Amino acid sequence: WVELMHDYNPSAYRFLITDRDMSKHSNVTPYNPDVDKGPLRRRDGVWYWRTDYTSEFMVEGDISLEHCNRLDFVKHHPEYCRLRQQEPCKKIQQEDFAAAKVLAFILSHGIHVVDSVVSDSELNQGARWISGLCGKTTPLCGSIHDANQSAAVLRGALGLYHLLGTPRFKEVRELVNLLGSAQVFTNALKVLVNQHFGRTDWELPPSDQDEEDEEDPFRHFRGPEADSELVEDAVTA
């Protein structure tokens, strides 16, 4: 047991789940849901919890994606969530950028363990944000037009894209700029998505971002002197 937070609306309680011995830490209290009478209880193998409170669980350790049964990207609370962000980044659409980073990771690394829980909504959310890499202000005019070659180039770019918590934006741009046009980029993304998910029908949906976002979805990650570099530690991992 960590704490009860009445300042939240609704009020929230917080647990830390860990394998470490925390008996010497005075700021946490051991909690047994089988016998304790707190907001989370387990009786005869059945879990019960207070539905009028927000439940928060901090898990110290890795969670296997094999146990994932839903994937969703939501906004942080504007007041209570503590984000490692610098001032220029506060306007970023956090949930869309997170969706793009996750999609970039699974496409570039061939991760299939979460395929069954990636709905069209999350897929399109991430793909629309990724498509901003071929913005209107700097149209692509590279030499690669072949479908297989362009898909390979884009896969490499996405391998760097999901690491955008570090200043790798320049390298991503350099790879994408090898493609012959925005249509070549879109076709390559279509190939990667359909191949990965075993589909033939996926198409990039029209963007619902405003015109400024379409031109440069990463403008808030730029420092005042860096036109094509990301601000270090600008993104919460």
C-alpha cells in the first residue's frame, strides 16, 4: 500500500507491486488482499474493488506482452500526471505520438505478440502520425520508387522512429528522404502494415490533424536553434 489521494476526482488509491522486500521502507505498508480490508480485496479467488475510486498500480518489473488483452492510448491528466517534458513539448498529442512509437516498434522489429489486440483504431492512430514524416513543407524527391526497396527503407526509418526520446530525428528524415514521393512513402507503409498483420485491405485513412500538424508533427520537439534535431529527453518513454 502506497497512499490514498483525495485531491484526485474521483479519489484514488495506489499500490506498488514488487518482488523486493519493502519491510524497511516506512513510506509503504505491506498489503494482503486476501485478509486486509482495503479498497482491493480477494475472497475465495474472486477479486473485488471500490468502483467509486480510481485504482493505480505501479508494477516494478517487466510485464509479458503475452498477457496483453487490450491496447489503448490515452491522454495524461493535465494536472496530476508528471511528464518528463520540456515546455515546447506540452502541445504534443501524447496519445497519438505514443501510438506511432508502438506501431513503429512492432513493424520494424516484427513483433507479433500484440497483433490480436491492435484494433484498426489504434493502428490508424499511429499510422496517421507516422505519415507526417513526409510533410508538405519538404516533399520527398529521392531516387527510390520500387515497392520492396521503399518498404525496406521505411522499416529502417521506423526502427529509429520508435527511439525518438533521443535526438535521432535527423537520421529518420535522411532515410525517408530517399523515397521518391509521398505516395511512395504511403505505399511502403501500406505494404509493411498489410504484411505484418497478414492483411490485404488496409489503407492509410485520411488525416484528421490540422494542416500545421500535417506539415510537421514534430515541431514541438525542436529547440530554438535546432531545425532538424529533437530536444533530448523531450518524450516520456
